[in-house]
Amino acid sequence: MFSNLFQQLKTQETTKKKLEVLFYDRTFRKLLIQLVFSILMIVFLFYLIARAFSLELGFSHLGSRAGFGISHAFLIDYSSNDSRWQAYFVGIINTIRVSFIGILLATTLGVLMGLARLSKNFLISKISAGYVEFIRNTPLLIQIIFWQLVLLQLPQISDALTFGGISVWSNRGILLPFINSVENGSLWFLILLISLIVTLFVRSYLNKFREENVNFFSPNLISLGFFLLITIISYFILGIDLYSDIPSLEVNEYGTYIQSGGFLLSPEFAAILFALVLYTGTFITEIVRGSIQSLPKGQTEAAQALGLSSYQRITLIILPQALRSIIPPLTNQYLNLTKNSSLSVAIAYPDVFMVSRTIMNNAGHALPMLFLILITFLGLSLFISMFMNFLNRRVTRIGA
Amino acid sequence: MFYLRNKLVAMLVLLMAIFIFAACSSEEESSTSSASESTLTTILERGELVCGVNDNLTGFGVVNSSGQFEGFDIDFCKAVAAAILGDSSKVEYVPLTASARFEALAANEIDMLIRNTTWTASRDRDLGNDFTVPTFYDGQGMMVKASSGYDSIESMSGTTVCVLQGTTTELNLDDRFSTAGIPYTPLTFETNDPLQAAYEEGRCDGWTTDKSGLASKRAGFANPSDHVVLAETLSKEPLGPLTRDNDSEFYDVVQWVVFGMMQAEESGINSSNVASMAGSPTDPGMARLLGVGFDGGEPPDFSFGIPADFMQNVISQVGNYGEVYDRHLVPLGLTREGSLNAQWTEGGLIYAPPFR
């Protein structure tokens, strides 16, 4: 590598000349700079590690009693006597809850608005354009606080709207009628979700089968039957006793209004959800619009020539093709939504970041806690990426 | 192109070197700071007291419309300056956040800290500072709307309570409700503004923080009488000035200036009569406090490295404890009668050891 350089060095006599040769040799100079840089980098890293070890690392403080309450606990029970780990998990579930529902709603909104943007109807197209331009160009944090303040304008709980006793609306939250089981809470919901996923797989298999056997009975009807069958069977096997959970509003002996039952949409959850959905929805709108516009015009014209209705044209021709270029940027938006959910710290929605900050304030150990939060968000993001990559592979393979 | 890249690399190396240099040098700085000379000597040489304060708590420490610091805590800074330097205006105020206050004191940025800081065992033990006598006995309270009819914590079963995140108040709140088995929902806010909005709109039934803070916020409402602070105290929050550890000379000065102001009130000495009292003290105790001789006798020879008549400057320029309290805290609605901040002779905790 340096044989040429050595040759040159040998021909020079004075040290000064030799140094000059070294200095003007491009390869050597670059190597030297990189070496110095690497050494400094390593020294700096060691310094950081040494500093880190002088701090108290470890997560033993998470085992002790939490000692603080959390306003939103979902799926798992929590009281202040539980450990800080339990509090942390309540935070994680709150983050997942708002991210999951947010992703579903933002996708729906984005696809609809994206299609609306391309509509020939002037009003529909301009509404979509206005929505995108207005929401996308304002800061998310301000939108979150805005929604919180808007929801606080609902009537106070003493003047709550009850809609004939089936729902309670106040600025303590919106209580919707819900179905619950006496013993297992929301377990039936999980069963329903699993049945739905299994059914979707069965349906896609049936669809493939039908491609080869044209006279095969409608896969949609078979799937529906299958779905009903497994839900009913699991309902009887598990013996879940469902009842309609109608919200109620009572006044206790001290004059406090107590709301109970039903499905609670708290103002904090609703505010962060609305803000995330509307904000992320604008980006998804633009992704959908761009992807559809990038399709050759001939696709639409061919569909029209075949006499397909506009609904068929969109669902059978346009969207399946557009999906290929939608999914990769869509993944980014899903990740953004999940990460942006940590802004809920501004409005009292106890997501994982907020709970962690409380723990940090009570017990110190900021460095390991921040590391844990980063790992948690990394895990969530990687899971979303993994799922979307799987979806992407499927979409591209079907197209091929 | 290659030239540019080399330049970039060189810049990165330089940046790295600066980082390392900065990291090392800041460490040296903090290690030398602890071995400094007495704070009292420093203040005398500098001719100015540097006081760490709050600049955003009405009544305790706030910057007024003309840009001057004023408040209950601020007046104690002035008193210490008057005692040491003979001039209560020779103070430099350093506004500090709650999280930066202890570091600022430990790092010699300020001479003393008086920023509504609660005296706790762990703070006294771990943070390298010493708490002097509390100037204000605070406690965590609960504010509710007057129309709600709540009169005690027990009556707040099933309520939602707004609280600031990561404070000891959040933990005290849970201790009080959970141990008594009272169901409640905490709504935890990061900052005061959204919390106040939520409370005013009725999102939560109660707002809990230090009683002094509640009084300060209540005074700011459009109609303060619509809100009541419940009598019950959820926790003890003694607030007072802090000095650095192992700085006993200055610690004594701060402590005895505060005691002196309490004693002056007890003895009936205030800013308007201090001059005549010093001229003809009515009893030996008063003479010792003001550093003058009694009945033609010699002045007392005890001092804290400052002139023996330091309390004359303090009282004439700032006033006694009661005057300072009346000036700043009574307007907030924090009455003294029956509270912990009344003189011990009236059932409170304001008690100065004898000046002798």
C-alpha cells in the first residue's frame, strides 16, 4: 500500500524533506487524520462510560412501591401500592392504546381524504385541500393543547348531557354504552379481535382457492359464517356472560357526581387522539394522493372502458396498485404517530414518558430510566416496521 | 472535493477535542470550588450579597412591574445584606428554577438560597447544604370551589384532583387518600397553566399544592371568594433559607438575622420605632438585640463577625418579621392568626432563642 511512499521517502535526504513528502501524500494524510479522530473518539467514549459507571445504574428502584396514582389504567389494574414496574407498564399500555387506535383512524381518514383530494367535485376536493394545508402547517403540540381546551368546554359534570340515560357527556369524559362481561371485563373484545384476524387469513386463502375454481361459493359469505361460528363457539366454551354496560351518573352522599359504567373516552385521551389522528392524517392524505397520481392514467381509463363503477375502479384497480408506493412512506407516518404520542405529557394523559418522568422525579436514576424509555419506543417502532415490511412484501408479491 | 472532506474531518476532530477539554475542565472547576474561603469574607470583600430566589411566585419572590424583585423571601435577602453590609440594596438576585437551585448553591453561584424550599432530611443530608431556621411554615393544602360544598378531605370521596407532576405533593396526595381508603383520581399535569384551565373548567374537583401557592393562585382568580382552601394540611412544608455545608460563620449570620427579626416583633420593635428604642432600650434583652448598652452600660460584645448593632440596620431598612409578613403575605389572604406562622406567644411556631 505504501511501497510507493517508502520509495519516495528513501530518495529524500533531510528529515524536513521526508516530512514534506509525508504531509503531501494524500493517502497517508487521510489515514493520519482518521487515526487521530478514532483515538479521540475512543477516549471520549471511555470517558462517557467511566462517568456513567460512577452514576447509579440499574433498575432496582423500579421494584419498590410506586406511591402515586395514575388517572388512566387500561386492561391492567393499578393502584399506588403496586410497584413502579406496574406503573411503567400502565404507561406502555396507554402509549400503545393511543398509538394503535390513532394509526387505525389516521389511516382511514388519510385514505378517504386522499381520495377526496382527487375528486372531481370542487367542494370535496377543496375541503380536503383545506384540511391538509391548515393542519399540516401548524405545530402538533399546539393542536394537542387546543383540543384539550376545546373538550374542556363540554358541560361540567353537574350539567352533563345524558341523552335519555344511555350516554353521559361532560368535560370529565364521554361515556358511551358498551358491552361488558361480568367476570372477564374486556376479554370478549380480545376474542373478537383474534377471531377477526383468523377470519381474514381464512378469507385470503379462500380467495386464492377461488382463483383456480371459478365456481366456488362466495368466500366472503363463507368467511362471515366462519367468523360467527368461532365467536359463538368461544362464547359458549368460555361462558362469558355479557351484559349491556349503560353509563350512569350518580351523586354520592357528599354531593360528588360519580360517573360509572360504559366506555370512557376521557378528554385527555380524546385530545391526544384527535390531534394525532388529524395531524398524521394530513401526511397520509398526501401520500395516498401522490401514489394514486403516480399511476398511469391508462389504468383509470381502462377501468372506465371496462364499465367498472367508480367504487370498483378504486377498490379493484387503483388502490391495490397505489398501495405498493403507499406502504413504505406510510410506515414512516405510523412511526411518527407513535413517537409523537409522547407529547401527551403536556395534557395529563399518562403515557409511558409521563409515568417515567414521575418515577424519575421521585426516585432519581434518570439515565437508566431514559434508556428504558428509548428501548421501549425502539421496540414499538421496530414492531411497527416489521409488520409494515411484512405487509409491503405481500403487496409487492401479489402485484408481481 | 477531497480537500473539503479533509477539512470536515479536521473540524470534527477539533470539535471532539473541544468536547473533551470542556468535559475535563468543568470537572476541575467543581472540585476546586468546595475548598473556598468563608462566604462571609467573600461577601464583605465583594460588597454585595448574591441571593438565589424565585422570580415567579407572587408574594414570595416575583419581579414587579418596575423590574424590581419583591416578596417575602426577597426581604430576607435584604435583611442579610443590611446586617452584613449595612445596606439592604446591596443584593444581586439570581432567579432559579426548582431543579437548578441546589446546584447553584453548591457551585458557589450564589451565597444563600431562599426560594420556597422545603426542609427535608434527604435534602439536608445529600445536597451539600444546611437549612437555617424556617421563615415560613407551609403545608400542602387543597383548593376547591366554594359552590362544591367540600369541607374536608373525607368528603372528597370519588373526586378528581389536579396535581403537578413529579412533586412531593403528588406523593403526599396519594398517601392521604389511599391510606384513608378514599377513592380519587389524580390528574397529573406537567405545568401550571393547563392545570389551572382544567381546574377552572371543572375537569377536576380539587387542586392541591402548597397552601401558600394556592393562596397566591387564588388571589389571581377573577373572583377569589368562589374558591376555598380547605383547613386540612396534607403535609409539613417548612420553608427557609439555605447556606452551604461547613460554612458556619455565614450560616450563623443568616440564622440569627432571621431570629433577630422574630425577636424584634416579639419585643415590639419595628422599623418606625427602632431608632428611639436603640437610644433608650426599655430592658436589657432589647439592648442586647440592638447591640447597645443598657442604662449607660457597655454594649454586648457578642457578634457574628459583623458589627454588634446589625439588627438596627435590619429592622430600620427591612422591618421585623411581622412587618415583612404583613407586607407580602397578608395581601394573598394568608392570615397569621391561628396559623403556624403566628408568634409562639400566640400559639404559633415563630420562636426565637434568647439573645444572650
